[in-house]
Amino acid sequence: MKQQEAWPSKSDTPHFTGLPFTRKESDHRRRHHHHHSSSKSNTSGSTRKSTSSSSKTHVSNNLKHQQYDYSLLPFELVQKIAASFSLPNLRAASLVCHAWRDALQPLRQAMMFLRWGKRYKHGRGGLRSNVDKALEYFLEGAARGSTPSMVDAGLIYWEMGKKEKGIALYTKAAELGDPNGQCNLGISYLQADPPSYKEAVEWLYKASFAGHVRAQYQLALCLHQGRGLDQNLQEAARWYQQAAQGGYVRAMYNTSLCYSFGEGLAQCRRLARKWMKRAADRGHSKAQLEYGLLLFSEGDMMKAVVYLELAKRAGETAATSVKNVILQEMSTPSRDRVMHLADNWRALPSSR
């Protein structure tokens, strides 16, 4: 299991058909509006004068919107807008008009390269894991403007030690509005030597506001530690909570600590316990250790040993001594039961 970071010292299809894309439709609406207006009975001249100015402005604004032909948008602009789209959204956008269908063809092709790249990277679909082949496919997708492909290619470069190439791809994806690219770029700046905290926080904020839970957690750490900006425990706790509610297990653990110590949040033992258990049930080893100790203090020995055993297996050596003390007081059937529960335990889904 990967080492967790310590307490400081995570419908698709848009309704494009609702937009007026052609002049013919807007012309028809304008003629219909004119006919409908002329068929109404005449009102007094004074009423007509009092409403004519606002009515003309309202109608004029509506007609300007209706007359705009979205198919005239430059291909480059359409491609930039859709660079981070998922495949279902790309398919939906491609149905808007022939121009959009043609403009988005490279991005649809990029999705095929992205899919094959993931298969080679993770050894799926009957393929053996091949990082070089995966990178080749990701770069093909990136060349067609796909930001998910840029992010995956950047990650492989980063893991290869070619960090400059990775950062270049992260930057391109981030500038096109991809939250994964923004998050990875922000973390890259944090890990630089020396770190570039100001740039890191800027990109982490953008990804966080887009709902990226890992970025929210990293931003909370920066706020908690005062890296790149003034320390702000209240805002840090708010972003921890946001990421925890989005399923990010490390944020669950830190949210528990905020409630436990009263840092940025009102001290609350009940909520601290709730978030500690959530983190423990999702495989956070420190949370398993601390929740096991909490259960031990409450006298729930059976559950305490299970969590302490899980923590020990995940590398928390401090769990061993307490666990052994409890086991000595248990009967053989109870000890067997505890080991059976630990052996069959499975972590709940999380965003890591």
C-alpha cells in the first residue's frame, strides 16, 4: 500500500439540441412572432408608448441570440472547447451540425488511441503491460488535441524521470481547462526543486473549483501549512471536507483530525469518529490504527483487533503491541474469528 501523507507540521451528455443553430429556424420564429403580434387586438397608444422601448430591446436581444449560427465557429475554437470532453460528450457535440462533426473528428480518433494506451499501460483486454507502447498511443491522442491523452502521456514521462516533457504536456492540458492536467501541474510545481508555490496554488485552485478532489486535498494542505499563501485553517478545513465528501480518503482522515483538534472546525468528537471510520474502512492505514485504538478505549475488543491487524498489515508497526495484548486475553475461537475477518476484509471504494 502506498504511504499516506501525514497530518501537516475526488447525465454526461449535454443537451446541445436546445440551442438555435441555424438561421432558418430563427427566421421562422421571427416571422411567427410578427404574425402573432399583429393578430392581437390594439391597445391604447399610451400603453404602447410606455412598453415599446423595453419590448424592442428584449426582442432585439432575443433575435441577436437566435440568429447566431454556431456552425460558423472556427474549427480550432470548437476543438479547444471540446479538448477535455468524454467520449459520450464528444458524440453528442458531433451531432450538433456537420461543421462540428468534422471539427471534432480528430478528438474522436484520439479517444481510440487513449483507450488502447490505457490497455497497454495497465495490461488489460488480453494485452501485456507495455509502457512504451502505451506512451506511443497516448502521444497519438495528444497530437489530435485530447487533454486526457496529454495527461496520461505526461504521467508516463514523469514516472520515467523525464519531468520537463511531463510538465510540458500537463501545461498544455491545463491551459485547455482539463482539471487533471491542472492538478498534476500544480503538484509538479510543489515537487519542483525549489518548489514554485505561487504557481502551484494557482493551478490547484482552478482544478479545485472544477471539483477535482485530489486538487482540493493538495490545496487544503497548502492552506494548512501556509505554502504559497497565508495559512488559513478555516479554508483548509473547508477544502478537506469538500475532498472528503467527494470520496478522497486522505481528506477523510484529515477532516477527522480537524474535528478532533478543533483546527478550522468546531471540535466535535462524534464527527471526528465518523470521518476516521470512513477513512479506515477505505484502507487508510493511520486511520485504521487510530480507529482501532479508539475502539480499544471504548472496550470493543473484537473490532479493535480487526482494525489494528489491518493497520499492522499495512505497515503501521505501532499497532502490533496493542493488538498482541488484546489477543492474549481472547479465547482461541475469538482469535480465529478475528483473523478470519481481517483476511476477508475489503476496502470500500474511494478516490484515494
